[in-house]
Amino acid sequence: MAKPIVAIVGRPNVGKSTLFNKLAGHRIAIVDDTPGVTRDRIYADADWLQYEFKLIDTGGIEPKSDDIILAQMKRQAQVAIDTADVIIFLVDGKQGLTDSDNEVATMLRVSNKPIVLAVNKVDNMKDEANAYEFYNLGIGDPIAISSGQGLGLGDLLDEVVKHFKDYETEEEDEYIRVAFVGRPNVGKSSLINKLLGEERSIVTDIAGTTRDAIDSMLETEEGKFILVDTAGLRRKSKVKEEIERYSVVRTLAAIERSDVVVLMVDAQEGIADQDEKIIGYAHDMRKAIMVIVNKWDLIEKDDKTMNKYLDELKLSLKFMQYAPYLFISALTGQRTHKVLSMIKGCYDNYNKKIGTGVLNDVIGKALLQKEPPMIGTKRLKVYYGTQTGVKPPTFVFFINDTTAMHFSYSRYIENQLRDAFDFTGTGIKIEYRERK
Ligand code: GDP
Ligand code: GDP
């Protein structure tokens, strides 16, 4: 499912944080036992009607000491332009139009991003006329809101989500969405270009204003793919530092809307914290995942090198034992012909359905092999299970007491499922529900 990114831009004190907090469902907290992505509270998930989006908080960009306010605002606006799909430009209806509003509006106007103009602090409907002077900014109809009072926010969001419409066409549902993640220079673009350049593949241009220029559509014998290069935006930017931080949000959004996440690692550099965090997020979201070790041509090898590498990588990424690995050179083309078929393999498992009968046979055997734990004087009972969904494969098991399902036993059940059915390259989701 697509998750667009929305940013709020405006002068200090116009009410950006207040609006952010009103719109944000919950600020993102990543659970502690898996590698978290970022503890900076720079974004939140939000939704309106059937739309879900990510809201980024550019207000968190620290002013540098020699910065005047306008320079800071321009940096914020630049970050928003480079990372967001829709920008809310917030101005202050009590204070009225200022020069710096004009300057920022000019920047936003030439960016060609969808801009929604909101006039804040219109706490009373009788003051709605205060919004009219903002027509002068030349970025469309101003929407009067009061973040403090929670007025007009529905109108604002209606306007914002209108720009999501061309985000994903129905035709694209047939495509397997693949996000290539990894640090700069690991070879993401090189590999994608290689895949696009391979014979017998049909490359389609993607239209749509809110789409990244870095998505490519590809049709091959293996299937139809949309390849997303998560690096593309960062490179173009004038404000590198901030973009680096916010590009993480962009990457997370790309992960959320993909089926398969390919972590690319540079063979010479190995795995970094950032890699673990990013792929940890994909793991938490139960995406299909594979790992590609690139630049294999640069490594001096003997017959043990690859296994040694593999062991080290698997140690760093032990929370996702199910992921397959591939060693390639995007430069020489070594094994690149295997990339799409491996992606397809992960995807097929991500989309796999298991019949209820065979599922319960496996669970029945698993329960016999390892007796469920006791809770006080009562023993955990697992009555039966069924698959309730795909992408990822999702199972519901009915048990006598949810407090009795310990982590180690649920891990055991997951492993039994993985042993019985091939879920290589995909997360699976298991829920336990009580039935007395
Ligand atoms: P930011 O610097 O743009 O993030 O602005 P803040 O959200 O911190 O708000 C600046 C000040 O404006 C605070 O004192 C808020 O309480 C106040 N404020 C925010 N929204 C409204 C509003 O809708 N009406 C009024 N009257 N005050 C508001
Ligand atoms: P990205 O930032 O992840 O998209 O990385 P690029 O695709 O731009 O590649 C960064 C640099 O690594 C470029 O100079 C590429 O030519 C080089 N490169 C990419 N793949 C390989 C590879 O398999 N072997 C070698 N030796 N160089 C590579």
C-alpha cells in the first residue's frame, strides 16, 4: 500500500508543532528488542479517511548559530521539497502576510510539488476573512484552520489527500514492488540499471506527478516489477546533512509500500548499523527480504571466502535467518541474472497460502513433539489455526489463554511452520487469540 509523505513548512511560531501533534496518530516508537530505525522523533504515521501517510516534522531541523530565520526556513522548505509528496505551507492568520512567507512561497511554487496553503490561528469563524490576503502568495486557495482549537483540520486533510490520488494506479497492483536499500555507493543504481538493461526486458516509463523519478517498471519472464532506488533523491539535494536524516523516512516509506526489500551490502565494507536498522524495519513489517552482497569482483577469494562472508553476515542479521543471500557484481554482471528470480522466489513465499488441514497437521505434530508450557496449574492449549492472509502470510491460532503464550514457544511454532512450509525470504505473522 502506498504511503505518501507530507511535510509541514512555515515560519517559527505559526503553529507547526501544534498542527503536527494534532494530525499525528502516534509518534513512531520502535520496539526495543529489534534494531530500531531512529529515535529522533522526526516523523509520525497519520491517516485521514482511507488514506495513510507519513508526516514529517521539518521543525526539528536545528537552526545553526549564524542562521537567520529565513535561512532556516529555506532549509526546511528544501528538505520538504526533496522528501515530501505533499507540502502543507502554514502561515499565521493573526500576524498576517510577511516577507518571509513570500520568499518561502516562491521556493515552494517553483518546486512543482503539490502545496496546500493553511492559515492557522483562525480560532473564530468570524475571522475567516483574515485568510484572504494569503491569496497574494499565488499558491492557491488558503484554508482557514485553528490548530489550537482543532478547527478546519478536516478541510485541510481533504485537500491534502486529493493529491494522493495519482499515487498508485490499479494497474500497478499486478506488479511486484521491490525497494533497493543500502548505504550510498553500494551499487543500487548500478544494479537497477543492469536489470533494466538486460535483454528481453520491457521498461516502462511511469507517469504521475507525485512519483519519484527513481521508480522503474520492468517486465520480464519472471514477472512484472517496480524497482525503487531509495538513494536517488539524496544525491540531487543542496542540503545534504538534513536530507540524509530525512531520507531515512523516505526509505521507510519505500519499504512500507514494497513487497520485497533488497538490502545491498558492499562486499568490501560489510554491514553497518544503519543497514541493520533499515532492514530491521522491513523485518518488523514482515516484508519479503533478501540480501545482495555487491562488488564481489573486488574481493580476493579462495573456496572458503563466500562461506566465511555468509557466516559473518548472518551473525549480524540473525533476527532474519529466513533471508536468502546472493553474491554479485553489478559491474561485471556476475550472477546478476539471478537477482529477479530470487526476488520472485521471495515474493511467491510472501504470497503463499497454506491449507487449514495441512497447517493443523503440522501444528498437531509440533505440540506433541514439544509440550506447551504451564501457566500456574494450567497448561497452554493450542486448539487450531488458520491462515487469514497473505503478503505476508498471516496465521491466527486459537488458544486457551494468551498470557500463557511465551515468546520462546511462539518462536518454536514459527520455526515449525518454517520447517514444514518454505517461507524462505519472507516474514510471517502469527497472532494468538483466546477461545475458552
Ligand atoms: P511552531 O514554531 O511553528 O512549531 O509553532 P508552535 O506549534 O510551537 O506554536 C507557536 C505558538 O502558537 C504556541 O504558543 C501555540 O500555542 C500557538 N498556537 C498554535 N496554534 C494555534 C491556534 O490555532 N490558535 C492560536 N490562537 N494559537 C495557536
Ligand atoms: P548507489 O549509490 O548505491 O546507487 O551506488 P552506485 O550504483 O552509484 O555505485 C557506486 C559506485 O560503485 C560506482 O562508481 C559504481 O561504478 C561502483 N560499482 C557498483 N557496483 C559495482 C561492482 O559490482 N563492482 C565494482 N567494482 N564497482 C561497482
